[in-house]
Amino acid sequence: MLAVGMTAYAQDTDVKYVDMKYVDTSNDGGVKLGQGADEDDHWTMHFAVGVDIPVSTNGLDFAPFRSWDINVTLVQYDWTPKHTKTTLSAGLGFNWRNYTLSGHDMMFNKLNDVVIVGHRDGQMSELSSRVHTVGLSMPLLVKQRFGKNFAISLGAQVNWNYYARLNNYYEMDDHEIDDLTKKIGHRPITVDILGIVHIAKGFGVYCKYSPMSVFKKDKGPDFKSLSVGFYF
């Protein structure tokens, strides 16, 4: 009901007079939450899901299609100055990520307050080892429209990673064990470089590069990540 109502609302309000032509901004995507003080600004909600591809891994082998990046922007303020095709945006939401080691032989472990990667115990089978992070996210974007259904957004995403853990799942002696380890020395604040290509009404693809390591210096493996996926 919310989506239907906001779509109907958008039909009346998401048209702007730009360069002596009407530009329909309803193709920008997301769920329209409402309009701001005037017709130049509005509030939206967005969702993105993609795969995490660790890079600069220093020899570690990750499984990208078992490593996920999920973003929910609960509220985003979009402002389009008069007589322009440029929109400035600031949002607030949540970011959930994991990084899964490839194969079933290597695992994350915490030893003396430092996370290391080592071989599994020979009695373990069906091993899955990964790092999870959860954080508040603040995307800051500049969008430029080049046509009715095409636009590009560039900017940054600031993350407050308030929770992180190691997760080792395996079988031993016919028992399934899910071993969780908290306080793993992750970075509480990270900044990502974010780009989005809006290619159809309400749909786009995004690429996000994380130049900061997941772990603090000397607290765990040093690796970066690149995320690609779909943006709504």
C-alpha cells in the first residue's frame, strides 16, 4: 500500500522544469517517502544487494559468491537545484557484509587478540569460515542525469561498523558446530567510494570500493574489497 501510494504521489510531484523542458524524476528509483519543503526536494528509501570481492588479499583466497554486501538506506534526502539535472543526496541506513574464505581447509581464528588464518583441524568437515560486519551507513551522492532513463551517481559511503564477528561452521563427530567469536579488532569507521549507474526506471547497478582494511592494523589480515550488484 505504501509503495502504490507513493508511486501515485510521485506522478504528481516528480516532474521538474529543466532547461525549458520537463524532466521526469520518477525514474530515479527507490520508494518515495514524501516531499520536502518545495518541489525541488523529496525523501526516498533505497535497497542494494551485491557480492563482495576481496582484493589486495595478500595471498588469502576468498569466495566472492559466498560473500555478500547488503545495503538498506532507510531515508535519503534528495535535492535537485532549479534548472539543473543534478541531484545532491544524503542518506542514513544499514550495511551488512560478510567475507567468506574459499574451500573448506582454511579458517579464521582469534589468537591473543589477533585474528589469523590457519588450516582447519583434521577432524573438521564441511568447514565454512567468514567475517561478518554490521554498521550504520551514510551515503553522500551527486547524481547527474543524461536522459530520461539514464543517470550516474558518484560519492562516498561513511560506515560506523558497530558489530563484527568471526563465524566458523563445521561438522565434527557427527555434530554440527556454529562457532562465533566477537571483539575481533575490526575498524569502527570506514569510508567507501560508491558509484551507481541508473539504467532503467527504478533500477541500476552499483560498484563500491572499500580502500580501508576490515581489521585494524596488526589486528588481523590486511585485505580490501570491491562490491558490485543491483541498486533499487
